[in-house]
Amino acid sequence: MPHYEIDRLYWQPDWSTTPGHIYEKQHAEIIGKDDWIIDGGGNLATIRARIERATELILIDMPLWVHFWLAAERQISWAAGALEHPPAGNTNVPETGRLFEIIWQVDRDWMPTLRTLCDDQEAKGKVVTRLNSLDELDAFARCE
């Protein structure tokens, strides 16, 4: 299945967001297809549409400190030129303070909604996989 990284649609090289009408059009074209795998957030409105259309959901729901830790490790690797797959394919390292602010906002403002959306879809019979730790994420990636 084709894989789409939402960060490539959502973020510009200077880490500004893609104009909404362009991003939403591209997103709608992708989820309008029969087969796709999408990773990433984008914006909450398009996440809702994506969740409705998806046949299976994977929610990475780890503690906030883990996301901060992973982001800090990534920033260090990125700044050292050692990051193999930068988000959005972007060569510019994002400003760390702003990155941490976004992580905080997603955890505080989005995650409760995402958990509820996943609960609702699971109640409708959709497969929902929740990954709540690095061990679970690693095992999932190894297909265990």
C-alpha cells in the first residue's frame, strides 16, 4: 500500500504550515483512494476525516516525557547531521522550543479527543491498536 507522511504535506521547508486549502485538498485526495497508510498528525479536522475513512487505526499514546525525550534525541541527531529520515524530508532543524510546545499542545489538547475517536471507532468494530510504551512500539515494529 502507498505510504504517506502527513508531515510532508503539512510542513514547509521553513517549518511554517502549508496553506490550509492546499493541505486539505491533498489530504482529501489521499484518503479518497482505496488503499493508503498515513502516519502523522496534520491538523485535528483532517485527522477526524482520516479516522472515519481508515480501516484500521494505530494510536501511539505514550507519556508526555517519552515524547519529549525522543524529540530531544532526534534534535541532537539532526543537528549533528546524523538523522537518517528527517520529518517532512526537511533538512532544516526545527526550533526546539517550538517543537516542545507543539508536543505539549498535542498531548494536552489532541490526545483526549484522539482517544475518544479511537474508542468510538473500536466500538463500531474497527481494529484499533494502542501502543503505550517504547517496548510495545518496538514489538509492533518487529511485527511481534
